[in-house]
Amino acid sequence: MLAPKIFRFTDLDQYRTAVRNLKVEFTPLARKISAEQVILNLPGCDINFAKSFPRIADGQLADNCTAVGFSMDDGFPIRFNGAERDHSAIAIGGSGAAYSTVERTERQYASIIFTPAIQDRGWPQAGPNWRAFETSTAAQHRLRELVRQILSTSATFDAREAGDASSAIRESLLAGIDAAFAHVVDARWAFHANYLGHFRSFRDIQEVLSGNIGRPIYSEELAREVGASVRTMNEAVKRYRGMSLHRYLRLRRLWLVRQRLLAGADSVKACALAFGFWHLGDFARSYRLQFGERPSDTLAKSRLQ
């Protein structure tokens, strides 16, 4: 049976992605969420439709895959690889390719992951990072409608029809993506999103920051480890995160504290200090503003589980 799997989440702490071949880490930008994933697994092809929530997300594709992504609605632009535009946009990632997004509002988007990787189709080649392109509005709308039709009708095929239906659906998807890439036009925003030098620098900074998340972010030691000035680090984070280095690291630390508390930390104080929060009153206020409850409430919740 070609029945899509549906996953719904209203609890931020229980959200998990069910998408195969794509690793995603996120930092929430909202207290409460209403998220949904609709996933149809076909031989050699997965269709993923997501109703997302405000967040910062970093993704990386598995090896021997090709993924194509596009929005399924029109709304506040998603910041993708440092460029803030998704009208008539289509993104492609190859084996091991990474991307960075900032989604400030609830959005809907689809990704189609082909395994093994697509070869000799004439599609743009993706390198270490996903690449974004501007296609025609008509081509994007046709892809959107095709995904909706597939997800709404796939369950009507019985077991005897599943093999032929799967092959036909995959071929329709390939043809729709062919058309979208055939209508790609040069766009300045896409050049910025695809510039490998900027993305590589950001990834280097992100790796060092992730390993030193609990240490002072403006220290000379950290700047030397990154191999860049504090100003350069701030500019890179602002481009790819849409906020200052200080604000992003504070937000990220709060989320890591919450995860540690939910895992059953020894105490709120020890957990806060471990992630660089020495002013406990200021920490408690920031935590409650971000998550709508006190750190002690989160810890108590973990001990009841």
C-alpha cells in the first residue's frame, strides 16, 4: 500500500524528524509549535511534506542521495544559506551536502529525496552545500500541485498496483523537476546563497562555536581558534542566522540547557553554569521568556517521567 505516514507534534520537546537520509538539528524560535510531517516512501524515492514552525535549522544529506526542495506556500521568506528569498525558488543537494535555514514563521515545504543519487539528468551539480535557484512561477506551482496530488491519491492503489504506481509517480516527479530546472534564470540572490566561500567560512565558525558553546564568545582564545576576528564572526552569523553572534549563542545555549534539564540534570544552577550562564537571575528571566516556564519547572518535569 502506498499510504503516506503522518506525524504531528504540538510539544516542542518531543519533536523529531522522521525524514530518511536527512540529518537535521534545530533551535526553536517559538514556545509552542504545531508541526506536521507527511512522508511517502517509494522505491528509490521519498516525498516529504512538512508544516514547520519558527526555528533555526541545519541539515545534511546522507551519502548517495539527491534531494530537491521547494516551498509549498507563499509567506515570509525563509533565509536559506544566507539569502532571504523563496519565491519561485528550488534547491538541490547532493551526497553529504549541508544547508542552513532561518524560518521566522510557520511555513510549508516539500523535499524529494532520490536514492541512489540522480546521474546524467542535466540538473545543477551541488557541492558541499545545497544550491538554490530561481525558476518560473508556473514551474514551481506545477511541482506543488504534483506533490499534493500524489499525497492525496497514493493510498488508493492496492498492493497489486503499488509497483507500477510507484514507478509512474517517480517518473512524474523527475519530469516536473526537469521542467523546473529548465526554467532557471540568473538571480543575484541565488549567487549569494550558492557562494561556497562564504558558506565554508560560516561552517568553520559554526563548528568551533558548537564545540565551545559554554565558553565566553568574545574571548581572544575563541577568535584565534576560529582564525577570524570577532567582527568577522559576527558578520558571518548575522548573514546565516539573521541575528548577532551574541544573540544566537545565547539562544542556542538556552536550548541546550533545556535539553540537558529534560535529560535529568543534577541542578538548574550546575546546568546553567555549564553553558556559560553565571548571572542566574538573568538566566531564569531569559529562560522563562523563551520557553514560557521556569528552569526548575523543566527539571521537575524530567523527574516525573
